[in-house]
Amino acid sequence: MVARRRRKRSLPPPRHRALELLASRRDGCTEAIMIAHGFTVPQMVELVRTGLATAHTRRAIAGRRTIEIAYMKITEAGRQALAGGAKP
């Protein structure tokens, strides 16, 4: 019987790119920046759902209006997945 080597599961390319982008910014990225880089809302939701990123909102004043800006930040699990050591 031939023993099979277990291959590490690598991250899908879009998820890998998203985590690289989040890891490159200390304070994370806004939803608008993620979309500008070609990521979809469902992809961002999946990163949060799997624990690879967190999402929160911040309030800002633009003119006379108060707006909410969504931010995403990589988690430690996301950093490990990016390094190839954890589940995707």
C-alpha cells in the first residue's frame, strides 16, 4: 500500500489576494477600497464568516451628514491562513 502525502490546502486566489490586501494595511481597509480592488460583498462576508477577517463600522461627518463607513481587518487566523498554516 502506497502512503499518500497530505497536501496543505491553499487559499483560493481571490481569498488570498483579499487577505494580502488586508494584511498590508495596519488599520484594515474600507469596503469601498475592497470593492475598488475587485472584491464582491459576498466574498467579504465569507472572510468574516470564516473568521479570517473582522468587520466594523465607523461614523464620519461629510458636510452636514453623518455617514457610516464599513472597515475590514485581518484576524490572526487570517494571517496564519495567509502563511499557509491554518484552514482556509
